[in-house]
Amino acid sequence: MATEVKIPNVGESITSANVARWHKQDGEAVAKGETVLTIETDKVSNDLEAGEAGTLKILVQEGEEVAIGTVVGLIEEAAVVAESSAPQDSLAPQATSVPAPEAVEATGKVIDIKGPAAGESITSAKPPAQQPVAPATQTAPAAAMKPDLSVAPSSPQPAGQPQSEDGGRTTRKKMSMLRRKIASHLVNAQQDAAILTTFNEVDMTAIMKLRKEVQADFIKKHGCKLGFMSFFVKATVQALKDVPAINGRIEGNDVIQNHFYDVGVAIGTEKGLVVPVLRDCGKKGFAEIEQDILDYAVKAKDGKIQLADLQGGVFTISNGGVYGSLLSTPILNPPQSGILGMHTIQQRPMAVNGEVVIRPMMYLAMSYDHRLVDGKEAVTFLIRIKDCLENPSRLMLEM
């Protein structure tokens, strides 16, 4: 009896999955509940666990794309494995080659063919002298039994592995399902929406001073650091309340106005960009938002992001500053109508009250769907975010 390793249904719109990684080798023992396979879809990754203990038999290699419901492996029970893996040694004597003693009549004729009784040595069978039987150990010459190892069979390279071309000058590798989805998503966003970007800059002095003053007490009370992202999320929520046109989307010939504040935060992973959604940010404090971001970062790193984590956002924040980006034009995350791009903090000379001073400055970029959002609303929205960040005390009072 074998337990099937089957590609599960992970979402209504998902029809296929990629066999990303087998965590066990073919023929290796697995324990019940142990992770045996990671699959990738065009949206999320999932780990599959062994339903029973046994030995893994891989049917589909890594890198192959298969339909939902496909059986990609089997977990054979220990008893079945032991029986099927018993050595079939051609050098061993066959049970039927020598009859049991009771099977031989005085005439030397064999009237029944049976194997030796349990515990009885096969050498106890002694045929009559007039019918000599060749010894059971007599075999073909040893040289004929040895396999020819001079030519090793070539095993095909797994489908997901890079293929060397042009004498090693280039390699070719199949694009992952997640990367293909990202590519399609971005192209569709460019084709379907009228994307325009407006820019501004924010003085981060007040936020950096506040974080330095309260960081130790914040960690002690909440168990997590007070980062910049929670300030940007809260500022975005306040701006969405003040400029509600941004908190909507186009659906056919209709405009859908949202009255909730679920904000997506773009997180870069080794496999691609994912945008998990922070729920009900208008009702959460800074500590709750920071903890949600931390939890999502861990899930993204471990490949544990679920499809439900990515759905339902009304606005997205992308922080290219963690990679050193000074300025960029972020692309919309459809069907949303706006996305905010954060960038690296840079010490720059600024004119303040008629004097040149050095301040930590960050460029902000907001891309929006011009079909729904007018330029005045977009600029007002971004300036509202700037004001909230430069005056964090007013932000905390929702002013």
C-alpha cells in the first residue's frame, strides 16, 4: 500500500504548479508529517508533508510543471518496501532446482515440486545415483555475470536546472512560475492603466529623533523594533482618509470606492517580489503593524506566504531604499490605483530658515492611475504623507 504525494488545490485561479524542490532523495525514508516537497505556483509556494511514514518514490523530477491533482510521488510503506526491495540474486540456488526428500520416489521420479521445509537445509535433498543433478551453486562463468561499467548511463538533467550553451558561455533556465506571473502582471499594469508618477522629498529628522528616544522602551514593551515602515503605513492611511479618491479602483465602467485600509507591503525574496497585505491598518497601532511586517518577512523568507496573504489590498508601499535606490518610478499593483515608493535616506544640504543645514532626506515617488486620479489629488496625497512624516506627533494624533 502506497500513499500518494499529490499536487493540492491551492486556489481557484491556479491550475498548475511547479515541482520546485524535493526535500528527500528517491528511495530515502521519510517520517509522517515530515516535509517532502515544495511546490511553486504563480502566486505562492507550499510545502507538502508526508501523510504516512515509509520510503519516497519520486515520479516527477524537480523543475517540471504539472496540473493540479497530479501524483508526483509515492510513499511506500515499510513492509511493501522490504518485500519489493528483497535482493534477487541470480547466484542463489532456486527453490525448485532441487526437490524435497519426500518428493522423490524409489524410482527417482519427482512427483511434486516444493521448496525445502522451513529451517531445513537445501542440501538435505539427495537424488538417486542414476540421475545425478548438477550442484545448485553451478552458474554461468563469473565474467558473464559482471555488469559492464565501461559506459555509464547518462541521466537527463532535471527540467529546472540551467542548461549550458555556447560552450559554457551562456546558460538557459526555465523561468519560474512566480517570475512569469510577475512579468505578466507588470506588463498588464502598463497596458491597462494610465500610469503617472509624482515626486517629493521628506525630511526624516523628526522620525529618526523620535525612534532614537523611544526605541529601547518600545522594544521592551512590544518585543519588536520601531521601524520606518510603520510610520509610512500610518501616514498612508491618514492620506487615504484625507484624499479618498486614491482609495478606489476601476472595474469595467464602474468605480469601486473602498472604505477600509488594507495596505500591501512589497517584500523582495530570492524567488521574486511578493506583496502581503497588512489588514485594517486604520485600527492598528505602530507595534501591531511592525509585528505584522516582521511576521510576513519571516514567512516570505521561509516560503510560507499563503494566497490569502496577498489578496485584497487597496494601496501598496514599496521600499527600494533598503537596496540603496535613490529614486524610482514604481509600477501599480492592479487593480489598485496608487503605489508609494520609498527610497534611501541620504544626508544632503538643505535650506532651512535661510540657512544651509545637513538633513537626512528621502525622495518619495507616488505612481497612480490617471484614469481615476487627477494630478491635483495625487500631489495633495503625497504632500499629506510628507507632512505626516515630518510631524510624527500630528500623525499619532491623526491630524
